[in-house]
Amino acid sequence: MRIRYELKPRQQRRNSPFRPKGALSFGQLRTDHMFLMDYVDGAWVDARIVPYGPLSLAPGAVALHYAQEIFEGAKAFLHDDGEIYAFRIDKNAARMNRSAAGVCMPAVPEADQVQAILALLDVERLWAPHQEGASLYIRPFMIGTQDSLGVKPSARYLYCVFLSPSGPYYPAGFQEPVKLLVTRRFHRAAPGGTGAFKTGGNYAASLMAGEVAHEHGASQVLYLDTSDRYVEEAGSMNHFHVTRSGTLVIPSFTDTILRSVTSESVLELGERALGVAVRQERVEFAPFLAGVEDGSVSEAGGFGTAAVVSAVGAYVFEDGREVKVGDGRIGPTTRKVYEVLTGIQRGQVQGPEGWLQRVERLALAPPPRERRRPAPTPRRPARARARTAGQARPRR
């Protein structure tokens, strides 16, 4: 894929390493540029890196009316060697295409997605935050842009990637367990729907439940399936728990659960790397809750890109009841998984081959073109000038 660069003038871009003076919030900042590419007449065209800014979109665009939109979330990290490394963005590219198929959108070749992300990271490398626990959060997304009010897939699309220098997802970071609200009023997804795809409509449907959770002192919702029998997701994360015997259990992936790259990474690392047995199974809520109450479930939490690992200290109910997990603090298994995963991401722990991609310092991101004076034209001999003196000049 050939990428066209239209960068801001140097004096308008970051020109020194980003060293935040205070705690860095999650997802609020933007870097100077973004990657764009259009889908027209059945092909992806005009790959380009341009200044970050508003998109030109028709009011009748399909994405605005029928939510034909998907997105991804990944991270890149500044290592001690001064280089930037992206974590498993090939897995995010594959999931992007699974989501695309689920909502009738065209695939973006995985190699092109990876190239786009790495090229943008290369241009924006000075934005990599020099702060413990911070990263460059990567947000690719695709929207249907055709101006049409017919309920059908768009014929045109825009693929975009932008970056956000970010701190921990939760303000307290990993150090404070969260609470989850258990409710049967809300369900994240239904069988046969879009629950396994990373599309904005799923998140819009979760906003009301999240507000109710906050009213009860919880950070998010523990979603059950539509029969209220099985544990599914922990807000926008995959749920997990640890048994008294030391086994880490992740609910089996179904068409109502978004397959987390973090969960997949934990499953792939397994006991050899984590020191804990890992398995998947359907988790029935009633036995699970009984296990939390009697101590046979000793730890619980969530896996996701933004928070990586988040410990759950208690489950709360709408009637005010609260059930503490273990002693309500971060357990040793949860801490070990967090340390291994974040250690791999930051280059402090040896991870499997291919999990990190170093952002190459390419010569493909030149400074903006400056207008150059044309080279002087050599003077022709007087005889040659005489021969052409009567010819008309070409129009410019």
C-alpha cells in the first residue's frame, strides 16, 4: 500500500518528547495527524496521513442513521530503548475484519491495517508519553459514508486511524478494585445479534446500564445472558474469576461476547508463562455467586485493551446488597497476570515471538513540501534564440 503524506508544517507539530506534567487521563488527547483511506467502487483508495481534524460527512451518511460503524482499540508503548512497540495489532486487524463482516462492511487487508498504524505511529513518535503506565492508544474505525436513507449497507466507506496519548482507563489505575452491578434489567446482547462485533451500537445500548451502575456505586455492569443464567461480560471487558484451587476461568466465547485480545493473550500464555492454569467454560451465575460468598471463588476481574486487567472487589445489587470477592483487594493471581501482560507490553518481560512490532523509523514521512525555486534555465546561444524569436509562448 502506498501512503501519501500531507503533514502539518514543522512549526505546527510537536517537536519535543511528550512529558506530561500531571496524571494523564484516558482518551482525551489527540496527536497531530490521522490516517485516512476511502472505499470507492469496490476498492480501497487514497491512503494518506493528514492533519487531525473534522471529517467531511453528508448529513444523510449511512453511519449517522443506521449505525453502520465498527472500531478497534490497541496500544503502543515507549520502551527503555527509546523505540515504540505496538502490541498485537495484527490481532486487532483480524478482529476488525470479523466485525466488518458482521455488519456488511468491506474488509481492510490486515497487512494494510498494520502498515497504516505503524506509519502513523512513526509520524507521531514524539507524542509517546514519558510517564509510568501511559501509552499511545490506537483507535482505528470505519464508517459508512454513502448519502442514502435506504436501510441497506453503504456503497462507500471511510477507514480512519487516530492516536490518543493516554494514562490508565480508570483514574486509580490497577491499584483500586472496581465494583460491578448485578442486574437483570439490562442485557448487553442477544443471540444472533451483533454482540461478538465491535460496533458502536453495542456501546450505545450499554450507556443506560452504565449510568444505573454509577448510581449504585459501581463502575460497570456484570452482564448476564438473556436467560439470566450465565455470566457474560464485565462492562466493556471480558469477565474472569479465579477458583480456590488457583484456576483462572474465562467465560466461553459465544456470539454475545466480544472476543478480547487480552483474554486471548492470557489463554495463549497459559500456565507456563503465568504460573496459573487457565480454562474457558460456560459460567452459571448462581453457582458463581455462591462461590464468591463461600470463598471458593477467591478473585475476579475483567480483561480488556484499555484497562488490561481490572480487579473486581465486590458485586452490588439494586436492593443495596453487596458481596465482597475474597478480602475485597487485588488478589495474587490477578496481580501476577497484570504484571506479566504489562511487562510484555513494555518490553520488561519476554513475550511470545511476534507479539510486539517495533515502529520503524522510515524515510517515508518527509517534512511538508516547500516551494522550491525552479533551477535557472541555461541561456541558449544567440543563434538558437533567433530561430525561436517568432514562436508564440505556450500558455501556462
